Amino acid sequence: MAKLSKDETHFFLLKLHSLTGIVPIGAFLVIHLSINSLRTVGVLPYQLSIDILNNLPFLILIEIGFIYIPLFFHSLMGFYVVHIGQTNVFRYRYKRNWLYTLQRLTGAITFVFLIYHMGTTVGAKLWEGKHHFEAAPFLMDILNGEFQTWQGIVIYSIGIFSATFHFSNGLWGFCVSWGILIGENAQRNGAIVFAAMGLGLTFLGLATILEFNMNPISVEATVLK
């Protein structure tokens, strides 16, 4: 098998960076926001969804293989793209130049937010040894506390806006670079569809924050020891 040249390796890594932003990371974002939005329906549906996730067999392997490793690679390549890219929005003020810059900026903000979010939820859960059915009450109490402060609301709102924009705009870029959206009309229509998708995901996230803020309800584990 022939060894890839430097340019071919670079091209392959950029394509893989684009792909991991959609699958599995983008898919996880959609699932995560959708599941969290169950909190707006009621406490029990949300708690049961957390119970299901935290009782999956080989959960830690699933998280490492399908979330943490792709996320680490995507973030590392994202910072590399920022390093080699050239921003010229103040010289050439075209819409796509601004969107390119916002894509890089929201990626960095999302990265910082994820460190905070995972540290205060997943990290705290592991540190306290809250597994299986103990996880839901523990995590819900953490989020109840987060959204009773203006700092928590601001941090999560910015994080959600950044993540949903980064995903929806990145989805457009993925479809263009992979030859799925060909032609000006297709690209314009795709931009409208993906923008609507981003707004919908943002709405789910903000509605969840509002529900936690207005109804900070604590629960007991569904299965007691």
C-alpha cells in the first residue's frame, strides 16, 4: 500500500475533521439537546432518559470511543485550522468571510464551554461515584443550582448558541466540501434549512434552561438500594 504524501495526509485529516463534526459529534449534540428538552415535558421523562443512558452496558467505552476521542480530534484539528487560516473580514466584508470567522470563534467558545460543562457534570458524577440510578438525582440537582444563578444562565446560553451555530454552519460547510450541495441555488437553500435547524436546536436548549430556572425540582432515585 502506497504511503500518503504530506498533502494527501493533510487533505485526509481535514476531511476527517469535517466528518467528525457531523458524525458522531453533531449527532450527539442533536440527541443531547433533544433528550435534555424532555425536562420541559416533565421531570419523570427527563429522569428516565438519564437512567437509560447511565445504565447502558459498557457506557464508559461508548463515551470514550464515540464522544471523547472524536471530540478531542475535532477540537485539535479545529485549532490547527485556526492556526493555518487567515481571517480577512475587515478587508473583505463578505457574508461567508464573517461566517468562516464565526465558525472558528464559536468552535473555540464551545470547546471551553464543554470543558466547564463536562467538569461540572460528568466529572463531578465520577468524582462522587454517582452511577446508574444515582446519577439522575445528582445531575439534576447540579443543573437546578446552575440555572438559579445569572452566571450559570449566561454561561449555558452562550455555550448553546455557540454549539448550535458551529454545528449548523459546519453542516453547510460539510455538504459543500463533500459535494452534496452543488450550485448556488442548492447552497442557498441548504443554508436556509441548516439555519432553521440551528435555530430549532437553540430553542430546545434555551427552553430547557428556562424550565430548570422556573421549576428547580429535586428527585429521588427511581431504583433505591
